Amino acid sequence: MVAVFAQASGNVFLSKGMKSIFATPMAEGLSLSTALQAAGSPSIWLGIVLSILFFILFMTALSWADLSLVLPGISAEVIVNVAFANYFLMEPVSPARWAGTLFVAIGVILVLRSGRKPDKLCRMEKKPPDRPCR
Amino acid sequence: MKTAILLAIIVLADSAGDVLLTRGMKQVGEVTTIALKPLLRILRKAARNRNVVMALFFMAIYFFGFLALLSWADLSLAFPATTLVYVVSTLGAKFILKETVTLERWAGILLVCLGVALTSLP
């Protein structure tokens, strides 16, 4: 959950930073001066720090759970991204994007539900109570 | 053709990165603390793990490949195509990491793919 919010906030700050740089008349295309401008932008730095935080949390989650659970799970970031882009960056969100967000939400719920399956199977196997499955 | 080849490289590199990072972190061990000192020790252990280092290498290939792709292809084409990573990584998780991927999880992953692709359309 923290990883999802860190990644989404990181994207917002990176997007905000890059847009403010490209909005200035100096910046035309990717050049050294643009890169230097980016390096001086607090939004960019905050975005980079949040992206690093996301990666560390992603690694932590992978140390606990399956890749096939964590990878789709962090795509909940898309939902937060669309909401943040709409709310903080005032970007218009098309019906197709809202529909996509809904699909992601249903997909993430299905994936997270499937993560509970081993417990259920475990209970069905009637393991002795002193030896929990997980 | 150039786009298709680069897309394949990007998807395979990202999936390889995900699979190797998972294998590496399972070898490093579960992160069970939020105290700074043990966390730094785990981070050092992760940085010395061959799988984690190789994962970072593949993720760098993905990152620069994606940047190169964006230099000529539209983001509305490039980004939906990269959602194939979810499918390829899950196949890697199933066949290389021997994870159990249920039908429900597959359905969820395919919905996520479709959803992410839709959100990146203009």
C-alpha cells in the first residue's frame, strides 16, 4: 500500500517537475541545459526519492510474497495515478481511462483474493492446530 | 519491425529483472524489521546477491530500451504494449520460480493488463 502511494506520488512530482521545465521557453527537447534544469528542480528530486522508496518497498514485498501476487498488486498504482493526475495535475481523464482504472481495480481484487487461497486449502487439509500452515 | 524487436527486448528484460529480483530477495531473506541498522545490513546483503545485481542490469536494459522506444514510437502504443510484462513475468514466476498461479490470479492479471493498456490510451 505504501509502495503504491510512493510510486504514484513519485510519478506526480516527476510529471509536475518535467512539465514545469518544458513549459519554460529555454527547454526545447532533451539537452544538457534541460537536464541541468531538471537537476535543480525540487519536484524532480522528490519524485526520484519517492521512486527509490518504491523500489525498496517492492524488494521488501518480493521477500515476503510471490511475484505473481506482488506485480499485479502494485498495478493498483494506476488507480492512484489517474486519481492524482485528475486531482493534483488537473489532467482531463477520458471515459476509456476511467474504464481501464475499473478493470485494474477488479483485476487487483481478484489477484489479492487468489493470494488467500493457500490458507483455505491449508484449512481444508485439516492440519493440526499446533502446526500452522503459514 | 524495429519497434516489435525493441518491444520484445523491453518486455523480456523487465520480466527477467522481476524474476531475478524475486529469486534474489528470497535468497536474501524476509525483511522483518524497520530498524535502520538491520535494514542497511539487508540492503548490503541484497547488493552483494548475484541475482539482485543481474536484476538491476536487466531493469536498466528495460529502462533505456523504453526511453529509446519513446524516441520514435507514441507513448499510447509503447505503454499498452509493455503491459505484456505482467503476462511474461507471471509465466516466469510459474515456470522458473515454481509459483502456484491459480485461474483466479490469471484472470486478475489479464484484467490488470487490459486496464493498464486502456488507461494509457489518449
